[in-house]
Amino acid sequence: MHEDGKYFNCCYIYSMIINNNPFPVLTTERLILRKLDMIDADTLFQLRSNAEVNKYLHRPLPASIEDVKAYIKMIDGLLADSKGVYWVICLKTDNKLIGAICMWNFKPEKDMTELGYELSPEFQGRGLMQEAIEKIIAYGFNDMRLKTITALPSPENERSVALLKHNGFRLDTSYEFVSREDAEDQAVYILTAEGH
């Protein structure tokens, strides 16, 4: 297939899957991964303004709940444009946001996306993010037909790096998938469909 045709086909697949109705709610043994909504604004504000959560992330802290509401609208826009998909992580026993996991920075011409995630400190250390990541990886490779998933943690974030390695990600020291310039001071980890 011509590269332009392949690009169109991949975009079509992403658009159909991401924007199918309803939103692709996913479940694990203990979790529900659902769509972000304005009802999550307060708990999302707490998560994104938490010093421990933000320790290794290069992003401005939200100054107000209005900043978070603007962020939610931005996420809705990425979803509508098939440029990203963002799941709220909830316990099955409670619909309250405890974290988030997303696929964004899609590169349809390479069948590639970037994985991002964060979890409230009080829920860390229970294997919950492991459940979420396993589900998202399976969704990415099986449903979205991705070939590569990247993740760019801070090299100092040992827990995040260990989580990625546990799920089969390997360090891309050659910067084959993400350029050194784009990675800045973050490490580049990759997982391919063949290696999964």
C-alpha cells in the first residue's frame, strides 16, 4: 500500500476505535478505565497539583480549578481529533478518579503512540497501575493495531522505569523512535508488538 494510503488507513482505524460510541471503557480485575468528565475536575486538580505526583514531570501546576476545566476541554479536543485517548482510572468499588492513563502523540505513519500515566500516591504500591498498563498495552496492540508504544519517564523516576521494564519496555539508547532532541532529558523506552 502507498504510504499516503497507509497513513489514511491508520488514521481511519484510530478514529473509528477512539471515537466509537460509546467511549471504549476498559476494565481489569479491580479497575474501570473510563472517559474523563467535568465531574472529575476537583479530584483531577488534586492529582495534577500533588507535589509527589509532579516530582518527575515537567509541567506547570494548575493554579485553579478553571485551569483543570480547560485541560479537560483540551483532552476532549484531542479525543475528537483522534490525537489522543485519555482514561480516568477508578476502582470498581468507586467511580472516583484515582489516576489517569493515556495514549497520545500518535504517529499514524509509524503505527506508534506514547504512553503516559499518573496515580495518586495513596493508591501507589498496590499493583493498580500494573493492571491499567497491561490493559492499555493490550488495547493498543490488539484493537488499535499499533506496532510501537513509547514512554518517556525521567531516568530518576525509578518506580516508573521499573514498571515499564516489568511490562517489556526496553531503553532505546539509539533514539530510533524518539529523537534525542524531542526526548530532552527524559529516557526513551519502547515496546513493540513483536516484542510484546
